[in-house]
Amino acid sequence: MKKGMALLIILITVVAILCILKNNKKEVVKEEVETNPYQEVKFYKKENLERYKKYSISNPDLNSKDIVLRVNMNLDNSFYTNTKEVKEFNLLMLVNKYNYLAKDFEVPNLVKVEEYAKEGMYLEEKAKDAFIKMANDIKKEGYNLRAISTYRTYDYQSNLYNNYAKCDGVNNADTYSARPGFSEHHTGLAIDVDNITKIYTDFEDTDEFTWMQENAYKYGFILRYPKDKENITGYIYEPWHYRYVGLSVAKYIHENNLTFEEYYYEFLDNKLERS
Ligand SMILES: [Zn+2]
């Protein structure tokens, strides 16, 4: 009887120890997963891990994917800090408040926009052809589209930004005007439009804008600075500013209601040549 009791106690002890060991192991595994939920995300960057963790603390509502994407976008840094130079021209290049072009950056195949534009407008050739096609088609429906600002040189942007900053202060100017080198207009792929009769800042109130919302993507253009996305793009809503990205990308961005930044960091980051 005594021997039986002793055996039972030993058995219970062994089972208890095994249980404790098993649970400990589970906890260790669980802890590893908990400390790094980001490594499963596409474009996870090991070197950004500490930044993901820090950003998730200040943004508890974002899921792991958004944390990775936004830190990769550099949104955990203030605009115009931790910037990178974009060296190669590409139809899908990203120029924004973190990614800039050097003063002497040149757009290949820059051509004059001969129709549907103010005097002296230039665009990259593919963007120009797509714009002319779009302007022709909208005209057939009785509307007017005109390019009022297209390619801008570094010096032009520099004058423009400095004037805004002088009149309106740097903080205000930064919400609607890019610092030289950081303007998408420097890529030759961006266009500001109006409908000739109204000032461009009222473009949202025109039939042409309604048409653009439904059709611009069919020509490869996206509304570059959408409403309520200022925290990602760094710019106020600009109903007049369009960016050429090509047909398939424009369609995807349109259908999924994305900013170009979101598309770029989900599909293109590290695939395009960058410095
Ligand atoms: Zn613009």
C-alpha cells in the first residue's frame, strides 16, 4: 500500500513537471511571435524592427501590415527628414517629402505639350500622349481640360516655394507646395489642370472633375493627393493634381482607393532603382 502511494506521488510529480515544461515552452514560442509580428509582412525590413515597435506604441490602432508599410514610407520621421535621393528615372518613380531629385536631375524624353495646355508646358512623352488622348476624349463630351502646370525645373520650384513661404510662412507653404527637389512636377509625370473657365483651386466643383474621377485612370492617371490622406502624402487635398503611372497601376490604385505611397511601398519598394 505504502509502495503504491509512493509510486502514485512520483507519477503525479512527473506529470506535473512535464506539464510545467510544456507550458514554459509554449510561452517561449508565444513570446517570440508576440515580439515580432512584422516579419510575416511583405517588405518587412529587419533593420527597421525597432522603428516598427516604436511606431506601433504611438499608433496602437494600426495592424502589423500598416505599421511596416508606414515605417517603410518613413512616416515615423517628420517630413523632409531621413530623406533619400532618387537617382533613376522610372515611370513609377516616387518623389515626395522623403524622396527627392537632385538639382541636375533630367527627365528623359521631355516633350512640349502642344495642345490643351498653357504656353511652355512640357511632360515626359508617354505622360504627354496619355494626357492628349484624355483631353481629346473629354472634349468629345463637351468638356474642357487644360494643363496649367506640368514639368518644373528645380530653380522654378525653388522660386515658387520661396515665394509661398515668404507670404504664407514655411509651415503653411509646406502643406501645399513642395520644397525644391521634392516636387513631383520635377519628374515630368505630374500635371495640374483646370477647365479654362474656373480657377484651378475650384476644379473640384466642375463637371470636368466629376469626369476625371470616373475616367482619369483609364488613361493611366491618378488623383495624386486625395482627400483625407494628408497624413500619408504630406499634402492637402488637390483635386487638380494628377500623376501619370500607366494603365494597370492607375486601375489598381483607383479600384483600391490608395495613395501612390501605399501602392509603391506594397509593390515596388526595393524593386526600383534607388540610391
Ligand atoms: Zn501640382
